Amino acid sequence: MQLQELKQRLAAEAKAAGICSEWYDFILKASSKERLITLFVKGQDFCSENNYPSPELRAEFADIRARFGVFCTDDLIAAKSPRSVIAFDNAAGTVEYGNFDAGQVWARDNSEITITARNNAFVVVSIDGAAKVNVTASDNARVSVILHGGECQTQATEQARIKTTDKRK
């Protein structure tokens, strides 16, 4: 699909889901697929709440999404020290943090992720849908888990701390 058509279709889906006019304009003015996927990462709250974009349009980013930490369908995740990871559909794999890394992981739908945090890493994990996440923290690592759905198993050793906030209704 050509960039112009992709932007038009993404904007139409976003507008139907109730996106604000400012972000609607951002989509239409995006200069590349890379810029569009950056908007997806920054607007993850909207995307998650509205199951946006559709699987058909997500497929248009298959060639670049892993570079931006976005994994979907049946992608295999193997990431070390990423700033952000967004996993949905049936994505599965591992994410590792160490030293003084800071990162954020979003797991939703049927994704399955194992997260390891070591040393002085700081990680925020948001879980939604039927996602399954296993978090192991050691040394001085800090992990904050926010459960909107799904399930999470945690294990902290040494001075590591894992804080879980359950927001399920």
C-alpha cells in the first residue's frame, strides 16, 4: 500500500475511534511509515483502548515494526534493553534489562512475555486482555506492574522490588 493511502486509511480508522483533531492531523501529515509507527508507540493508550489500528493495517508495518519495539501476530520477541516493547495478538518471547536501563513494556491480547530485570534497571509493565507475563527481578532492579487484565507471575531476589497494581474491575 502506498504511503498516502495508508495515512488516509489510518486516519479514517482513528477518526471513527474518536481520536482528537491534533493527532488526526499528525497521521495525515506523517512523512514516512517510520513516523506513523512512532505515533503508534507514543499514542499507545489510545491504540490499546480502541484496538487500533486494524490487523490489516498493522500488517503494513511488518517490515519495520520490530525496530520500534512493536510485535504482533505471531512475532517472536527477543529484545535486550529496549526503550519500549509493545506486544499484542499472539506475540511471545523475552525482554531483558540490566545495568541502569529504563523501559516500558505493554502486553495485551494473547501475548506471552518473560521479562528479566537486573542490576539497577527500572521497568514499567502494563498488562491487558489475556496477556501472560512472567517478571523476574534481581540485584537492585525495580519493576512496576499494572494489571488491567491478563495475568502476571513475579519473582524478586536480593534487593530487587516488584510493585503490582491491580486495576482490573
